[in-house]
Amino acid sequence: MFQKKRYLLGIVLLGISLLLNGCSSASYISNTDKVTSEIATEEIKQESTMDTSNSTTGNSNIQFDTSNKLNRKVIKTGMINLQTKTFDVTVQQVMDKVNNIGGFIQNCSIGGNDLYDTYSRRSAYLSIRIPNIEFDKFMNESEQFGNVTSKSIEGEDVTDQYMDTEIRLQTLEIQAARLKELLKQAGDLDKLFKIEKELANVTYEIESLKGTLKKYDSLIDYSTIEIYIDEADVYVEPIKEDTFGERIKNTFMRSVQGLVDLLQNVCVVIVGSLPFLIILIPIIVIVIKIIRSKRNKQNHTDNDK
């Protein structure tokens, strides 16, 4: 009798245990689906971090390239101030030189030459971009364009920023590849939506970093030089003071020249008055004859009396 009770008690306990295990499994499965969709991004980031620390593991073919650390990434800029007496020629020479070495004019402006200001001088500003390998040669040979009053060179080392951007880009590319794999395996719509959203954000960051690297490459490969060109005044020797003999000579020459000018002016006036004289002379002659005739008549009358 006692053995039967123990047997029944064992069956009851076994049933209760199976019931509890079933509930626990159902709860675990339900919670697992929720957790999977919520931690998908975190799982990807963890795997990306593991891939970054060891590029030889995982299924991705992307590898990190750290060889660029040996090459310094330097952005070179220069500034040149020039003076020239042949302004137009100098500006054209600079432009031709830039074109010949494979560069281009980024900005150009020319001002001055006021018609109402005798002392105004022209000036030009040119911002040029030339290949990095031509930078030092161009700066050293700048004297060929004119009188160099000043020039300066500046270099900005962006190696660390460049390498950080490259590493960040490679990390995001691995993360994007993993997201695409998960996107193929995703069956739940909510999980699919979250993965697509995360993939869009990662893709945007990838494109932004690629743009940053392109900008760095452009600034590194093509150096910038700012050139200021000023038109110089033409040098005029100061006038020396004349000696006593030179003063007498100059005064006499001026007097002779004045007399010549006077005679020339008189001749000009006479020649210019000829048309009027041709008309006035006959009139004057007639008037004189009339006056004489009247006087003669008057004299005869007086004599008769």
C-alpha cells in the first residue's frame, strides 16, 4: 500500500515538472524572438569589432591596409608676393606656367588702373592648384616672374586624420557586409525593417568618409599657391639743378623760342584775317574816297565865298 502511494506521488511530481518545463520553453522562445530583433545591431557591432582586431578571421574578404602609415600625408600651401613693371606680361606668364605643369587657376581677380587717378596701379590675385611634385620647383623659380618681395610655405600633416578615416571606413564596410548577410536571413518584418534602417545609416557614413578621403587626396596631390602681383611704378631720375651757364643758355633759348612763337602767331592771325580784309579793304577805300570828295567840295565852296 505504501509503495503504491509513493508510485502515485512520483507520477504527479513528474507531470508537474513536465508542465513547468513546457511553459519555460514557450516563454524562452517568445523572449528570444524579441531580443533577437532588438540586439541585431549590437551583435553586428561586436562582430565587426572582432573582425577589426583580427582581419584574417571571418568570411569577409576586406582587409586593412596600414602600409600608408609609412607615407606622410602633407597638404602644402604657398604664398608669393610679386612686383613687376610689365604687369600684363607677368600675369600671362604665370597662367601659362600653371597650364604647362598640369595645374589650373582656381581663382583670379585683377583691379586698379583708374582713368581718373594718374597714380593708380594695377594688382592681381591668383589662387592656383599645381601637382604636388611641382610645388618646390615652382616656389624656387618664382623670381622669373618678377621681383619677389616675400614668399612663404606651409605644410599641414594630416596623416593621423587620414588613417583614422581609412580605418573607420573599412570598419563600416565590414559592418555593411554583415548587415547584408543578416538581411538575407531575416524572416521577421520588424527585424527586417531595423536591419534596413541600420544599413542605410552605415551606407551614408561610408559615402561621407569616402568624400572626406577624396578631399584629402585632392589637397595632398594638388598644392595651393596664392600669388599677389603688384604693378611697380616706372623709375624716373630726379631733375638736376642747372648751373649758371646752363641757366643763361636756357633763358636765351626760351626768349628766342618765345620770339619765334610770337612771329608765328602774328602770321597765323594775318592769314586768318585775310578773308575779312578782302571784304573790309574795298569798303574802307570807298569810305575814304567819299570823305575826301566831301572835303574837296567843302573847300571849293569856301574858296568861292
